[in-house]
Amino acid sequence: MKNELTDLTELFSESKKSSEFDVVLTLINYRGMGSKEQMSNLYEWFDAIEFYKELYYQYQGKKK
């Protein structure tokens, strides 16, 4: 376990050296200014589910 902690500590230190600001944004899961609808593609996936279901039921056997 000690080896993993050392590796993580080194990785975190190297990340901070390259861009501490990006590390902080990653830690707080900041994606930018705007609403959740504009920042996530989750809504596109929900729309796509019906499209994929149509494709799935369109074929039979091995094509399916």
C-alpha cells in the first residue's frame, strides 16, 4: 500500500508542476460556465436511445 501512495503522491506533484489550475478544476469537477443542459451530452444519449432501438428491431438473426 505504501508504494501506491508514493506513486499517487508523485503523480499529483508532477501534475501540479505542469498546471496546478487544471488539477484544481479536475478535483472540483468543473466543466465550465453554463447550464447542465449545455455542458453535458447526456440529453443527446437519451434522444439516441429511441434511434438505436429502431435500428435494433429492424433486423433479424445475425444482422441483429
